[in-house]
Amino acid sequence: MQLTHDIVDGYFDLMKNLDNHTKIELISKLSSSILENDKKKESLLLSSFGQFISDLSADELYNEIRSSRHFRNKNIIL
């Protein structure tokens, strides 16, 4: 936590002498980046939900998955 505080203080020391217009522009860009990050996180979360779309019936899909499985016996020598 102290490291974050020190970083913020360092940035503030660099920017405190900027003119007001530049400070406002910086605030605007920082605010926009926060909102964009929140939207990206929400989008990623929502995109992980949904339905599986297929032209196959449930039975056909089941049979296709079962038939695509390949097992082989391996003899492991210890």
C-alpha cells in the first residue's frame, strides 16, 4: 500500500505545476480509461455465458462426441 501511495505522490509532484487546462485533460483521460476498463471486464464476463449452437439434435451430438473418443491401452512398465 505504501508503494502505491509513493507512486501517486511521485506522479502528483510531476503534475502539480501543469496548467489547469492540461490537468483537466489528464483527469478526463484517466476517467475515460477507468470506464473503458470496467466495460472491458464486464464484456469479458458476459461473453463467457451463452448457449451452444448446433444444427445437430442432442442425440446426434451425443453420438458424435462418443464416436470421436479414442482410447488406447498403454502398458506402463515400472
